[in-house]
Amino acid sequence: MKRPLEVIGLSKAYNIKEVVKDVSFKLNQNEIIGILGPNGCGKTTTIAMILGLLKPSKGKVLVSGVEIENQRVDLLDQLNFISPYIELPKKLTVRQNLEVYGRLYDVNKLKTKIDYLTEKLRLYEFIDKLTGDLSSGQKNRVSLAKSIINDPKVLLLDEPTASLDPETGDFVRSFLEEYQKENKTSILLASHNMAEVERLCSSVLMMNKGSIIDEGKPEELIKKHGRKNMEEVFLKLTREKV
Amino acid sequence: MYGLFLRHYYLIKSSLPRILDLIYWPTIQIILWGFISKFFSIHSDYYSNTLGVILTCAILYDILFRSSISFNMLFLEEIWSRNFTNLFIAPLKLKEIIVSLIFTALIRTLIGLVPAIILTSPLFGVSILKLGLPLLFLFLSLYLFGITLGLFVSSGLIRFGPSFENIAWSSLFLLAPLGCIYYPIEILPDLFQVIAKCLPLVYIFDETRNILLNGSIDYINLKQAYLLNLIYLIIGIFLFYLSFLRARIKGTLINMGE
């Protein structure tokens, strides 16, 4: 079976400034990898290249063994993405938004799928409300529903619990754990929440100034750097010169 | 009060597009109405049915305006709602995006225009339907040019982001004086005539006036308009693909709407 995602020597430069430098990693089926790093370290740029939104200057992204640059649109069917910086149309109801994206991803038995997502993500209270009228926690759950509407093989999560209250954040993390086990989805999680990364990720990539500066299992990294938790590891690594 | 004045002063001073925008609209309005006035002062007896011709041309121009704006609005709404990235990570081919926008723009155009067309008859005794079957050809030609302009502007939005938004609104007004909507091409200065002849609008509106005044149709004008439409449409589609490619290199698609 082909690996869901493989990133090989990925680099991105704008003119002479290199913002992502020779990034490589493999994401296996049923695995969650975390990407950690300070703001502007290249996490979002890396995700954008995986999604085909950005053309790499060097290197390649393989989705199920096929290079995304060659078959971008065909492979996008296997991916999906959530970010707090991207929203769904505010003037459409939650149900209408899910219908639109279900059609765009050519989802079979769409009504059943929307019912399933409504149940799992507790959308029933506001499924027929305008998306723009929802609280940020509710919007986040709707975006999450959109991001799994096509049962992606690879789910890319960019700060999925940013700006959420602790209860909603915990609900989202629990949902992701359950969903990932049920569907054997591969997840790439970019986050600033170290506790979240420790809880969800089997492996972590530490990025700084466009490069991967360390990687490994969270407990291994904590032990290797002689720290108490991932937050301390993060601070140590990002304060060191690359 | 001075603080509030300063807030807007700094905003205008720091943005050349804003300054140009302030200059652009009055200039275009004056040029357009200048040519219209010049035409009527020289040829005051040109039309026996001035109101009918002017209103018919105004409605036809609105077909162009609405179709182009509709196309652009579909794009701008995705940017304003910060939904742009979601669309471009969905498994949609560019040609599918273009085709869906073209058909949605048609529906938006008709929703906007049909009430206006219906109103002109009881209010002014003018019916655009008097153009007969050629109306269909004129409509299609204007619609084609409208969506072509929409493609040009959308290409700019993809490539340069929301800062290209003002161009979306102002591009059509630039064409109004050159398109010879309300007067024949001879009214324009020689240099403008050369530019105007490269636009399908000149042939479309010349033919409209010909049909209304002489009751006959000259297919050469329509052929010329369609030929130019086809050329611009091909350029528009090419530009759209090229802009997408450039945006993927420059990273414009990532920050769109932020």
C-alpha cells in the first residue's frame, strides 16, 4: 500500500529568501505527526505546498505515491484542510455549506453524510442557522465537518483549536482522536498548543527558520533534551541558533 | 476632528491606487459626457427617436456591465468571506471553475436585467424587444465580452489579491467612452478611434443603432464583434491559467482574504 503522504526535500524561496529549506518527512496511514515551531517558521508554507496552493522551488510532495505537481486536482480528493484563517461563506446556513462542499468533493450519499457529521460534531442545534451568526467554537466545528466531508486520507490541521475555550478545545481533540481511530486517517497537525501535540501526535517535527531542527516521539524529545514537557523542548530549540 | 482628518489623510497619502481612484471617476464621467454632448451639439437632428435609442443602448450596455460585475462578484465574495482557499483546495479543475462562474454570472445578469427591461416599457414606452431576433445576437456578444472582462479582472484578483478590487469596478467605466455606446465612432479623436476599433462594443452598438434607425441588419458588424470576442475570450482564459500559475509561485492564494 502506498504511503498517504511523503515530503521529499521541499524548499520554497521568494526571490532569494528561502522560507522553507529542504524539509522531508513521511506520514504513514493511521499516524498523527505534529509540526511545531514559532510563527513564521514555515509550517503554513509547508502545508500550502502539500495542498498544491504553492509551487515548491525544490523537492516534491507525494500523495499516495503520486507527485501532487503532476495530478493536483485528482489528488486533492484525498486531502482536506482546516485553518482558523479560512472560513466558510457566512451568508449560507451550515447545512448549505456542507451541501456545497459535499458536491465539490463529489461525496456519495451526501444527506447521510451530513446527518452523520451533524450527529458526531453536535451541529444539530445550529445546522440551519447562518454560518456567520455562529460563535467561534461553533464555526470551528462546522469547519471540521467540512474538512472531513470527503473522508480524506490525509487531513491537514493548522492550529485547529486556536482561540477555542478549553471545553470546545477538548471536544475537538477528543473528536479527532476518535475519528482518526475509526477511519485510520493520517493527520498532519500544526499547532502551538504543546499539550495538544503531546496528547495527539505519535511523532513531532520541530521547525525553525524554515528547517526541521529536530524530530521524534514527544516523550523521546523530552528525554533527549532533558526537559519536563514539550513546551520546554520547544522553548529550548527555538531559542537556539539554527 | 483633526485626528479623524489625519486618519484619512494618511490613508490617502500612502496609497497611490486610492489617489488614482479619486481622479479616475470624474475624469471618465467628463470624457463620456463630453463626447455625448459633442455628438448631440453637432447632430441634434440625428435621431428621430432619441429616447428609444439612448435607453436601448443603456440597457444593452448594462448587459455588459452586469455580466462582467456578476463574474467578478462571484470571485470577490469568496475573497470577502475568506473562503477562497477552501475553493482552491477542493478537487476543482480551473476549467470547471470558469464554466461554473460563466453560468452563474448569466443567472445573476438576468435577475438584474429583466425587471429593468420590463420597466422601460410602461415608464418610457421603449421596449428593447423591438430589436427582434438580432437582440439575441447582440445579447450573446455583450455577454461574451462581459465575462471576458470578468476573466481579465479575476485573473488580476488571483495574481495580485484583493488590492486589485478597484480595477474590477473601474475597468468597465473606462470602456464606456471608447465603446461608443451612445454615439458613432466618428465623434472620437483619431487616436481613440484606433483603440475603439479593437473593441467589439463599437460594432455591437453601431449595429444596434443601425437596426433601430434603419430597420435592417448588417451581419458584417456582428461578425466583426464575434471575432473580436473570440480573440479576447481566448486571451482571457489563457490569462486566468497564467495568473493561477503565477499565484502558486508567488503565494498569493495562501493569504487571499486575510
